[in-house]
Amino acid sequence: MKIVFSKAYTAPTPGHVFRADKFEAALRLLIKKGAVSRKDVLAPRAPSRADLLLAHTPGWVKKNLEFSFTPADAAAAEIRITRAVARAHLMNAGGTLAAAALALKNGVGINCGGGSHHARRERGAGFCLLNDIAVAVKKLLKERRVKRALVVDLDAHQGDGTAAILEGDRRVFTFSVHNQEIYPEKKEKSSMDIGLKPGTGDRTYLAVLRAELPRVLDRFRPDFAVYVAGADVYRGDLLGGFKLTMGGIKERDAFVLAECRRRKIPVALTLSGGYAKNFADTVRIHANTVEEALKVS
């Protein structure tokens, strides 16, 4: 089973709550545990201009490919956009494209990164520059490799950028379970939004997920899914506001992946947010998520 990862993901972000090195740290933990080997790691290619234009405006694509960002662009994205940061976001988009291709081939495709669900069509937002999720979905639809795609976004924050980019496309269903009282202040309209209260823990969260996701899967009947498996639902996260345990998050991941596998729906996994006070906790959660995906591969 190949795991998609690029060293370019690890862009320095000194002093920022988003640590881009968490993805590489998760991969190292997986290798140390023997869950994967270095030969299992597949380096992605950068997406083409045409790929990016499927989800983003020509002006924003130009800025990303030519590194012509303005201070206002960095302010909107809430992150200092260095060349390394821009390259990291570009390669993460390539990583999700590669994971999507692997999913169609093997049933599961893993990007040890990705999940930049706040990036808008015309700008960055919420530490995200390019919406790798929307790019991958749009590409598979354009190439007619899939007919109906589902985005299962279980990051603590609403996938507002993804929802906005994909809104109105009847071939796509966006499903978001998130903390209703945190960023983004203005929520977009997903196909189904489930806003939960701050402090929500394992029992309530999992009950909602188990009740609603199977209904969506059976009603919409996708032939491809992207799973945005944010680690920021963890009780020790600085931004998410939920109270899920590591065990609860593993149950979440196992449930999503098993429900898709039972219906023979290929799944591309992205890891998305994670800002635990203890950095090692975020790393472990991401590694656990990948291990759950490996179990169903």
C-alpha cells in the first residue's frame, strides 16, 4: 500500500499554530512502528495549471504558480507565505490528486497531508492556499473517472472553501460535521452541515456520525469519496473546541472507512487540521488515522 508524501510538505512555519512538520512526523512514527516502510512512500507530482483551474480562478492560480502573492493575500490566509509554504501547498494538492488515483485503483488512497478545506476559489483562507479536495474531485469528474463524489469533512472547522467551490454541482455531496461556534465565522452551505456545540465528546459525536453518514451514503450513492480526517476534534487541541479522545477519533476513522468499504466506495484520505497543545498528540492522531486506512486497504 503506497502512502503519498513529499518532503516539500514540511515548510517552516516558525511561531505559527499550524506546524507543517506534523505530516512528516506522523510518517516517521508509522515507519518506526513498522506500519509502513520507506519503500511504501510515493512522492507526488505538482498539479498542472489546468488542474488548479478546475477549482480556482486564473488570477489565484497565477499567484500560486509564479509566487506573486501580496501582503493582503497572506493576511487573508492568516499565514506568512514564503516560497517553501507556497510549494508545500502546491505539492499537497498534487498529493491528494495522487491519493485519489490510488483510491480508484486500490480502494483506498492515503495522502499523508492535504485537506486544505478553507481555500477559496479566488484566495487563501484559514492557513490554506489551494483547495486540494476540490481540485481532486473536479479532476476526476472532468475525466469521467467518477460520476458522483462525496466529501466527508470531519475536521473541527467547517469545510467552507470546499463547500463554496463545489456548491451547485449536483454530482458532488459535501458533508461537514463541525464545531458551530468556531472559525469560519460565516459558514457556507454544504450539502449537509451538522454543527455541534463546543465541548462535544465521543458519545454525542459518534452517535451523530453513525446516524447521519450511512443515510448520506445510501441516498447519494457516491462512487468516490474524499475523507477529510482532521485531528483537531481532539480534546487537547488549541483551536477545535471539541472533547474527543484519541480512542474516539480512532472509532470515527474506522467507522467512516468501514462504511465506505462496505459499499465498495473508493476513499482518498487527507489529514487536514491538528493543533494539539502537545505536538506529539497531533502526530499520533494522524498516524492512527493512517493506520485505520491501512486496515481497510
